[in-house]
Amino acid sequence: MENKKIKVSFLISGSEIGGTEKMLIDMAERLPRDDFFPPVVFAIRGSGTFTIELRKRGIKVHIFDMRRNPFRFFSLLLSVRRESPDVLHSFLFYGNLAGRICGRLLGIKAVISSQRSTDDWRKKIHWLADGLTAKWADAIISNSHSGKRALVNKAGIKPSAITVIPNGIELPPVDATFSRGDFGIRPGELVVGTVGNLRKPKGHIYLVLAAPLVLEKLPDTRFMIVGQGELQQYLLDEAKKAGVAEKFVFTGFIKDAAKIIRLFDVFAFPSLWEGCPVGLLEAMGAGKPCVAFPAGDVPFIIDSGKNGIIVRDRSHEELAQGILKLLGDRNLREETGRNARKRVEESFTFEGMMEQYVSVYRTTVAMKAKNG
């Protein structure tokens, strides 16, 4: 295989763009064409912003809505067989199960699974299924140390079977594409922002609850929530109950959220569970001081008090205190932001991440070829 191009296919159980989907799009685009064929993506939860973006970028994608019709798995199986990849790399829980079964039935050279979070939503049956099918994967990659611990402690997978490759990002552009005026923010107002799909695990409600405490001290503060999801109306209703709705801007989905982060004075990250969060890395890469809950690998990424602030989990009071500390001291904000960008430059670049993935692909394929 050393002198032949390798054919990689990705399989994922996501249809809308979140951190994992964004990372997969970038990986598919940046896989080195000298050594790899253009990759193919299998999306097993129907179409959405994710599959639309793939096609816009010229990435071949097969779509199967197995959520509505589980029997579409047989169509998936035939499609994977036709593509005949050397490497089948899957993402997210149901994607991993489908990828392992496809690999087992079709005899794919290298089957690789990914752990993208601590998956606190899972029940025992999910961890059991993960542990039982893990032996059908030739490699398991976790994007975080916390995700690896979850696989070891809850799924019973051997630590030696799991490789940790942290997420990496392209450093955001120096200038913002958007202006504050685009969102009705007046000159002189401070901006606290966050990015993420509007789902319960992202903890947006804690930012809503923290807002009155921040506004009590700094009334000229606005809050921006970038993302879409089923909780938007709930969050807006809660902001109205707290009397702060007029201080919030819900932008909806923005294709390249990294460009809007430039508008923030402080980035809030009240996520409840994570792996290696892309949104946090993008904010730090943009030189923004961040206040975060200690979810997933956040304590590994942020050295609290130096390149960001970590506060007590699920405490909107401490979240507000951290935000106020940064908003109230411009010099502290700037120093913290510089240190944040340096942290990303040193340890979380997209190039460094891709080198590690490419190495795993090559090594796994070569080992399978050697062993027959």
C-alpha cells in the first residue's frame, strides 16, 4: 500500500452542522490528494445543513435516513460495498455501530471509530453495545482524554486500543466579516457571545440565567447566541421571564461562526459535556478570553487564570462572576486573549491534527495488508 493511493470513506450519524460535522468537512477537503483519493461521506440520518455543505464543496455524499427507516441499513451496506474503501472512518455513536458492522460484513481493510465526547446521554445499553462491537474496529480515535476515559470506564475498552488526537483548527481570520451594527449592537456596548447548536448539552440556559447578574453591574452589555436548534424559543422565553430578552441576540445558523466570534469581548462556554470543543478552540484562536464550565477536556485546554477562566460546573453565579471579571478589566481581557491564541497555535492546529490522522490511516492499512 506504500505506493498506492488510499481510499477513505467517512460515515456519520449527523445531518446538521455541529463541531464534529464541521471537522469532518474540513478533513474531507484537506486529505492530501497525493496519497489519498477524494473521500466519500455516508450520512445515515438524512439531509440537512451538513450534507448541503458537503455537496457545495464538491464532496461526494450518500444519504440514508436510517432514523426513519432502519432497513435503509441494507442500502447503506450495498453503497459502501460499491465504493469499496480501504479505510472506513466513522463518527458518533450510531455511526460507529453502523461502520463496525459494515466493516465486519464487507471485510474492509481498516475500520476506524471515533469518540467525540463523553456522551453523558448514554444509557448502559449504549456503553455495552460500544464495548461489544469495539473489537470490530482496527483503531479507535478519541478527540479528548475525557472521551477515552469514558470508553475505558463505561464501555470496558482497553486503553491501549484508543488513540487520543485532539481537535485542531485553522486560526480564524484577523478581521471580522460582520459588524456589530449588523446585529443592532450600539457603539460602547460590551458583547458576551457563545456558539453552539441550541441543545440542552450546550448549557445556553446558564448564560441566560447569568445575564441579569452581569447586567446589574454592567448594564451596557449585550449577549449573542450563535446557532440553531430546538431550544431557541425556550431560551427566548426564559430571557423574557428574567427581564433580559432585549439584551439577547439570537443569530440563528451562521455558516462560518469563527468570523462572528471577532465581535465578542468575552466568549462564554457553559457546555455540560464535551470532548475537545471546536467552538472553544475557535474562540481562543481568535484571541478571545473565555469563561467555561469544566466539561470534557476544557481543563486540559484552559489553564484557568492564564488563558481563560474555568468556573464551577452548572453555576450561573460563577459564570457571571467570571464574565464580569473579564469585562471589567480590558488589560486582563487582552492578556488572556493573547495567551489563549498562543495555546491554540502551540497545540491545536488543524495541520497537526491532520498529520496524526493521516499517520493512523497509513499505519492501519499497512498493518492489515501485512497481516493478510
